[in-house]
Amino acid sequence: MEMKPLGRSGIMVSDLCLGTMTFGTQTSEVDAHRQVDMALEAGINFVDAAEMYPVNPISKETVGRTEEILGNWNAANPARRGEYILATKHSGAGFMHARDGAHISGQTIPEAIEGSLKRLQTDCIDLYQFHWPNRGSYMFRKNWNYEPSGHNTDEVLGNMQECLEALQSQVDKGNIRAFGLSNESAWGTAQWLRLAEQTGAPRVVSVQNEYSLLCRHFDTDMAELSVHEDVGLMAFSPLAAGFLTGKYQGGAVPEGSRMSIVPEMGGRHRFRVFDAVAAYLEIANRHGLDPVHMALAWCQARPFMMSAIFGATTMDQLAHILGGKDLRLSDEVLAEISEAHRAHPMPF
């Protein structure tokens, strides 16, 4: 397992990260705790959560349950909390199940962090992330009709400064160690960096955006910013919500799968996706590779990748994923993947 720096924080994290968004819905607490044990034993030292989790489905009744499940593991294993880097996220504008949909601000940050600390049963959150920008995001297929207007730039920057001051206070109290973004753009990330440099506030160390063989928005402006500013990518959905496993090919919808619960798959279920998946499955088959292992190894090889966040509903799925944790792809495979991307550039 390769270890990579978490920005300029001095923290090192494994290049695979255990995602937890199914803990409390599709994954029981017993199995969730077993997953944490198995991941740590395999050399993973990075676990990602969010106050809004679990999902599939999201409901008012389950918000915060994932953090509670992780907190119960921490309480049962107090000597092991230092074995892993714990990340979680502050929900923002429009999420009505937390703070009535309030946007992220200097007022909401202390409340949200205290809530997460209590549920996680820990004294410190290693990486605290903003789940999405207050001004909105082009992620989750909103890129097709994205309009970067409708916001007052001075107000946006003023809010960022206010949030950085609140984060500094939380660092000073020892409640958080590092600050990251999620579902963010190149302009937004650059502004957070600029303001932090001007004021000495916490510097962004990471950005958690969707990235996979099927979703490559990060490859241009964000990639350049990431490499030069040491803001590593934490890729979510590196298996494209399960499409890259091949389990949905030919119209299949396995019982208990995400598609059986959320048919549109967050806007990913489009007619072109299956041809794209077929192209990658063919490459894996031709080279004797497991498609799951190939997809994750490709992510790990990207020059801006800090850690790829994977989720496993079951213990068998987790064991399967971990079986390929040390795979490195040949130049031939990487070249064929590039050609497949040119043929199927934006399948959803």
C-alpha cells in the first residue's frame, strides 16, 4: 500500500481510502466494524465519512448514523484510534436534514464539528471537509447545464474568509487537524488557497471530487492546480457507482445493488455508459485483469491522485477489492485505456 502526503499537512495517507456511506443502510453496524478491521489489517489508514451519511437512501432518520457507527468502533477500540486518519464532512446549503439547509458559515462550523466529534466519539477530526460549495457545483451531472453566475463575487469571498477564520479557531482548539474541499472547482479551490496564504488560515490539503474511468472532469484545470499546489484528489466513485464492475451489463440489476435502490444512479444511468463499460471490460479481459482492480489501479496511477475512496456493501466485496490493492498497470494497459477514453469520453 503506497502512502501519500495529505497536502502540506505532514499527514500521510494510504492511496486507497475506505468509504463508509453505506454504513447504517446497506451495511449493518456489525459488518461496518468488520470492514474497518479488515481495511486496517490490509494497510489502509484512511477512512472517509460525512455527517449526512448513510445514503441509498438518504433520510432524516438516518442522518449521522454512519458517524455513530464509526464512533462505536472508536469507543470499542480506544487504543486503535491513532492507527487511521479520520475524515468527515460538513453538509451545506440545501440539505434540509442538517441545520434546516443552512449554508456553511462561521456560525455553522462549530456546531457541525461538535456534532461530528460527539457522534464519532473522538477528540479530533483529522481531515474536515466542506461537502459542497455554498455557491453550488457542476458535479453530479450538473455540468451539462452549468452557469457560473448568479452569485456576488465579493459575498462569496467574504463567506470563504469567514469560514477560514472559524476553521482556524477549530484548529487552535484541537478539534480538527486539516481542511479539505469536496465537489469543488478550480476557481473555488484557487480562492481558498489565495485567502489562506494572505491570512495564514488553514490551507486546503485535498479536494474530494468524482473521478473514474467514466468521469474525468478533473483531468484538465483541476489536475494542473492539484499538482502545482499540492492539493491531492480524493476520488469518490472510482468504480463509477459499480458500473465498472460489469454487474449492470446486459440490463442486469442485482438484488440489493445501488441500482435496485436508486435506478437513475445519480444521473449515471445513461444509454452510452454500457458501451463505455464494455470497452474497459474488454481491456481487462484481454490482459487477464480483474476490472475492479484495473479501475482502482488506474486511479492510483494518476499524477494528482492522493487516495481513491472505495465503498463495499459486503465483506466479500471488500475482500475482493483489497485483493488488488498493490496492482500496478503496464504501459500497454494504460495506453489502451487512453484510447478507450477517446472513443467514449463522457458516457454520462
